[in-house]
Amino acid sequence: MVKTFSAKDRLILALDLDSDREAIALVSEVKELVGMFKVGHQLFTTYGPDIVRRIIGMGSRVFLDLKYHDIPNTVAKASAEAVKLGVSILNVHALGGLEMMKAASNQ
């Protein structure tokens, strides 16, 4: 069976903002129009996993854009924690190699 996606599902909005207030306000404003919100290095470094929990708690999906790239065990554990947070998508840096990517995908 082929899954079809709505226009909303195809749209990921980057939350490349300076504050959690701005991010949460934007999510509140457009969450009915956007399928997912990207949380990258800036927002995650400043506000940590809490910002992800808050966005998911608002009924929205999160793409955690941290480009994991480390030894396989470290990436596997970081990926497992991201899954526990409830992110819908995370990414790994392909230059980390096949073993690392496999380790991340087993989470």
C-alpha cells in the first residue's frame, strides 16, 4: 500500500530562533498548517530536551536536526534518547560510516 501525504505533512518548519518563547509562539500560530517542526543545534543547545518535549506536548511532531556523528555506540545511545523524547525524525551524518548508521537505526 502506498501512503499519500497531505500538503501539511510535507511541510517542515525550521525553528532557527533565538528564544524558546519565539519558538513556542510560532508553533502555536502555525501548528495546524505544518506537519513537523525542526529543532536544530541553536535551539537544542540553549533549551535542551525540554524544548522538544514542549513542542510534542502541543501535539506537534519534531525533526531533531543534530546530525549525529560519533562512534557507533555513542550515536546509538543518543538516538535511543531521541526516540524516548518522541521525535519523529532525527538525522545522522553519513560520513560516520555504515556501522554508525546501522547502530542508530536499531533504536
